[in-house]
Amino acid sequence: MPKISAGILVHRKRRGLLEVLLVHPGGPFWAKRDLGSWSIPKGEADSDEDLLYRALQELQEETGLTAGGPFSPLLPARQSGKLVYAWATEGDCDADAIVSNTFRIEYPPHSGHFKEFPEVDRAGWFDLATAREKILPAQRDFLDQLEQLVAGQG
């Protein structure tokens, strides 16, 4: 059984453009990466867990944001051997004001020294063309699904 993650794809309209909120992973291994490294706020879930509830918890833990819905389920994506479930919802925030939880790792590796890093070091609002360049390739389909979803509502 593959591991499961759950996340929220927050979107808004600005100046007629659809924008999505993406987060950049914190820590030393992602610090210099940009294109193809951003993600929706998401995290690992247990197989028996309510996945939307887990997705909302991850959004809050990684950004400090809460979302009220409504939530539109997206088809899951396969990413690095796990299934990522996602829901789209409208929202807005100051991406520069996010607050993330932290994690602790041995760094530098095999040094015996442990450091704490934010799980998410920054967030940003991106139009869909830019988001397609920034987001992890396995999650690009979420953007396509969102675009179809929003077009169907208009």
C-alpha cells in the first residue's frame, strides 16, 4: 500500500488571473532549488484518517492559514511512490506572513549536530503559467484540474 499525503490547493482571482498559493520546502536540501520544487501545502496521512481533515491540518501547520471551504476534491497524483490527495478552495492571504511548524535533522549529515528548520520557508501566489514551472512535476495535474474546475464555474 503506497503512503498517502493530503493537501489543499488555495486559489484566488487577481486582476482577472487565476492564482494559486504554493509553498517552498524548508531545510538545507531545498534552499537553492526553485523551479520544480514548490508544492501545495500537504503532509503525510494515515490510511484510515479523514484526508480532508488531515489536509486542513497540514495547511494550518505549514502556513498558519485556515480554510472554510467549500472544498472541491481533485483526482489524486502519484508523487515519489505515494498518493497525494488534494482539495481546491478559494482563499486569500499575505504569502509573506505565513508561519510554519519546524522539523529537526542532523545537519550537516553525520556531524552529530542537530538543527531545526521550518517545514516551509516561504510561500507565494503564482499565476498558472508560473505555477506550472514552480510546482513539483507530479503535482502539475492539480493545476490543470483547477483550471478546468474554475472554467466550469464561470
